[in-house]
Amino acid sequence: MRLATLKAEIIEEKCIGCRTCEKVCPTLAIKMVDRVAVIDLDKCTGCGNCEQRCPVYAIELKRREEPVKLYVDPSTVDQKEIEKICTKAKFNPEQIICYCTETRAEEVAAAIIKGADTPEKISLATGIRTGCKVECIQPVLRLLEAAGINPERPEGWQWYGKTPTIWDIPEEVKEKYNNRGFYFDKDIELLDKVAETRKKAVEEEKEVI
């Protein structure tokens, strides 16, 4: 869970309408109106991406009167659906995929099940991508793809394309480097076990009951 305690505010007389803030906002909360940035506070998570990158210092972060909780409770959706999405994306449901906000794979999967079909909607629901805003776009895209969703990339620099994982390495590359200290198949086997750990534990618990 992340508490959004800040909000971004535009200093209109300083804004030059360059659209930098619009292009870096992870929740698409900023739009240009008559060449001046306007912020939708219902979408603002106070991450500071816009404030840090404004070339003319036209944005300030102010404290919210009431913090906004960014969290999706995984227990409110079908656990089998969560496991299905996470397993296909090669994540253990309890695996942390955003270290800045400590967001777990199961929470993102739950947000997707509840209708969040873009990285921006997932960020607004869970808080993921509102810390460093760099690394966690990859697991978000992997989980969306596992759910059968391929969102259209927004105009800007909010996210990059999905990078290859160890499961995407071609067989000829594995064969070439297997004798040079790389153990791709063993790594894949281990990571598959990590992704399946909770699923097997739940199944064993049911057998005991």
C-alpha cells in the first residue's frame, strides 16, 4: 500500500507549455489547455516526476489535506485468476515487483482483474511506478500480457517496451554460452519453481484438510 500525501500544482505564470510534464506523468494526470499545464488531481499520485523534470520550475509539490490510499486488496478477487495471471507472467503472486512501493505481483494482477487495462490505470490503483518510475514498467507489461491485454503505448516517455526475459532466450544462444559458465535452463527451472511455490503450497494444504 502507498499513501499519496502530495499533489502537484502548476505555477501558471512560469509554464511555457513545453509538455514535458505531460509526457512523463505515469498516470496521465497532466494535459495542456491553451499551452498551460493542467493537472487532474484525481489522477495525481504526487510522485514528483513532473516537478523533477520541469525545465522552468513551474511545478511545486504541495501536501494534500487528506492522503489518498493506493492499494488493491488481492483477497477481493478470485485467487485462481491471480495465480493464473502471475504464473503465466512467471511471477510468484507474493513476489515484490516494485521495490519503491513494495507492490506485489498479486496486487497488480488483482487490479487487472478489476479492470485496470493499462499501466497508467494500474499505477493509479496500486501506486506502482510512482517511486523511481523506471524498472517496474516491465513486470506491469508482463502481467498485462499474461492477462491477454496489450495496451497502446501513450505519447511520451512514461514507459518503454517489454524487455526480453530469460524465457525468451533462443535455443541457439543457450547452446552457444552453456559452456561458458551460463546455466540458462537451470535458472529457468529455478525461477519456474519460485513462481509455482505458493500454488503448490495451497494445493498441499487442501490435501491435508
